[in-house]
Amino acid sequence: MKIYETAMTPSCKRVSIFLKELGVEVDRIALNVREGDNLQPAFSSKSVNGKVPLLELDDGTTICESVAICRYFDEAVENDLALFGRTAVEKAKVEMWHRVVEFQGLYAAFQAFRNITAIYSDRENCVAEWGQESKERVGAFLPLLDKQLAESPYVVSDRFTIVDITAFIFVNFAINGLAFDVLEQYPNIARWFETVAARPAFQ
């Protein structure tokens, strides 16, 4: 099997960190999305969404969307990490918080960056006003995340889950991509961020 990726992108980072947590090695094929490698017929014929990462299994089956790829490996590789939760309640909370962090945080951050910088203006309509609105939504979400982290060591509970991977990527993106002073303004996020950053899979 192999994974097609642009290693620096947040979605590819999520899969890479998840696999490191599981201790799984998979062959990688590097694509340059900025140059449009993912738009070429050879790739788009394999991918439903035309984006990286894309997992291709040995039988030719392809899976796109980073969380779907993570779910595949979580089921396919024997492990006791329960990164998607253990009990029915915990699994539901992982799903709930994962969607909250994705839609209110990470997705808004993507929209802010792409529309403000117009980095992909050669292939999509970029609206600067929507970028600014999205950035404001990121700013509005950070206090909610900080409040949640005041109540538990990790986003969902006292255990590390995939939500912490996604939240870490979001916070890092907010800092480096959107210039938010997250660690200075939000002490609970800062405490959690330092803890997660120290994990071997994040090195």
C-alpha cells in the first residue's frame, strides 16, 4: 500500500501523526499540490475529492479524506490506543468534539488562509471578505477550546485521542498561518499544546 501526500499540508500531517502513534510505516509518494500534481488525470482518477492524502491499498482500493484513512488504520492495525474512543460515551464525545474542532476551528482556518492569501487563485475563486470572516470565526472558537481544556487534560477527556491531533494541527496553523497569539492568550491551550508537542509522534 502507499499514501500520496504533500507532507506539509495539515491533512497529511494528521495522517502522519496518527500512523506514528500506531507505530505504522507506509510507503509515501510525494505530490506538489501547489504545482497542481493532484489535478492531473493519473491522480484524480484515483481520488474522489482530488485532494491529498490518498491511501491506495494493494488491491487497488483507494481511500481519501484524512479521517477516513485514520479510521482504516485504526481498524486494520491491532492496537489498544483507542484513538477514536473506548466506551460508547467516549466514542460519541470523540466524534462530537472532532466535528466541533474541524468545522469551527480547522476548516475555518483553512478558509481564512486560502481566501486571504489567494494561494490557490489559479483554481478557485478567492474572496478576501470571506477570508476575514473565517479568521474572525477562528478567533471566536479559541476561547471555547481553552474553556474545554480547563476542564480536562486533553480535549475530550483525560486520554489522548485523534481530537488532540486535529486540535494541535489547528492551533499550530492558527499560530503560524494566521498569526494568532494563541499560546500567550490562552493558558489552558498553552499547557495542553506543550504536553502534546512533547509526544514522540509529534517530533
